[in-house]
Amino acid sequence: MLTTPERHLIEKPGLTTTVPREYVHRAALSEVFLTGWEKSGSDAFTISAQWPRSHSFYTPGHDMHDPMLLCETIRQCGMLLSHTEYDLPLGYQICWSRLQYTLNPHAMRVGTKPAELILHVTCSDIRTVRSVPTSMVMHIEAVRDGSLLAVASIGFNNYSPAVYERLRAGRTDAARISESAPMPPDPVSLGVAGRQRRRDIVLSPTQERWRWQLRVDTAHPVLFDHPLDHTPGMLLLEAIRQAGHALKPSWGALMPTSMDVSFNRYVEFDAPCWIEAERVPPDSGGARRSVRVNGLQGGTFAFTATTEMTDMASV
């Protein structure tokens, strides 16, 4: 005869929820994609995640999940483990220095149910001050249904509130700075950006063919899930994707199947940031094309990036 505790385990299966939103710096529960984590070795961890079949901003195309969904998942992994496994206090700022990923487009297809991912994370180059991590690199292998979906790495620095205040020279009042940001300029066309909604376009046209002004809408419900004092990294990644498409819209629907981005400085709201793109030779003219994208503000490179754009019709 079963005891009461054993009946309880059989009758009530384990329930799944997201990780606390505070650990991934999100205000909306709907924007939290991680569902759990556990330690698997020395500085090694396993994280579970779920992607919805549809999303208001990370919109599927050609029945494929949006690669920016992968980037947001990577971002959340870095924040989750920093807080939960390396004792980074809440309230510290986590700022990217570099992000790289390469994905398997065949593993990105939207199925008949939400995509379940397992992310194997190894942390390295960990630097600490008084047992608090100040920087690290995370290497990630993302697996879906037993198949490798992507490999990625992300490097970032962590700043205490006091250090961040000095670093930002008084630009830390996120609510005030966000509210006082200039109105975004008119966007490029939907076809040029490769987006379905005007609000999701982050490029504005200029007089130069392959140069755009970064379009920052601080009221965007996903890119600005909460007030920020500078342009978020996910918006910059979206600008890289859109610039890769805008370089030559006649290429068709394109997916950024890889990126390598170095972040050099914060992108502020109160000065224009220029996005420039060019093809990286040699261009074979096949289903994949390499593109270089730079972001310039105040005469310096805020970020530099290369991305491989893949024709989604070829997948």
C-alpha cells in the first residue's frame, strides 16, 4: 500500500514555471524565457528555456523562430547565473562586451508546440573583487530535441551602483532619461527593414544609401520592457539584423544565422547613432552573405559587428 507522501508524488506531477523575472532584468513575465537551471560541474550549468510559437516582436518568418529570440535567451542566461550562482547582488549593472553565436537554421523551425531548449553553459575568465564577479565569459551550447541548435558566447562586465554612477557621469536616472529621449525619426519602409510592423523598425533613412540613423523608441513594449538610461544591446542587435536586410532588400527574406559583435561604448539617447553596412568580400552570391555593420556615435565606434545573412527560402 502506498504511503501518503508517495501518493502525493504520483498524483501531482512536477509543475513548470519561469525563473524569477528579477534575475533576468525583465518587468513582464511574458518576456522571461528561462524555466530552470542546475549546476552540472565546476563553473558549468544546465539551463532550460521555452520559446513561444509566436511573439509580438520576435516574430517567426517562413515558419522559423527569430534568431533574436536566441540572443535574448543568451542574455537572460548571463544574468540568471550571475545572480544565482555567482552571488552578484540585484541592482548591479550587467553590460555586454562581446556576443557571438552561430545557429543551425534547420533547428529553428516552429513546431506544433512551444520550443523546449536545453542550454549547456560553461563560465570562464571569471574576475572577482571581494568575491563579487566583475567580469566573465559564458560559453553556451543550445540543444533542441536532441539536436544542436546553436553555439554562442557572451562576455560582460558587472558594475556596482556606485561604480556605475561614476562610469555614467550622472546618466543613471533611467526613468527621467528615458522619458526625455527625443522622438524617434521616421522609419525606413517595412520592406527595407524586413519587418511587419512600423513600430518594430529601428532604422531611419539618410541621404547615404547604406547609412541609417538608429531609431530609438523608448516606448517600445519589448525593447524597453522597463526604463533604461541607454540604448539596450538587444536593440543594437536588431539594428544589425535590419541593416543586413536593408543593404539589399531584393535578396529576399534573410535570417542572421551568425553574429560577432563587439560593444565598445554605451549608445546614448541624446545624440544620433549612425548605422553603416557593407558586404564582406568575397561574395559568392549564394544563399549566405556576410555583412559588416558598424554603429557610430560622437565620431567613435559604439559597436562593430559581422553577421551572416542566410536566405530563409533555402533552408
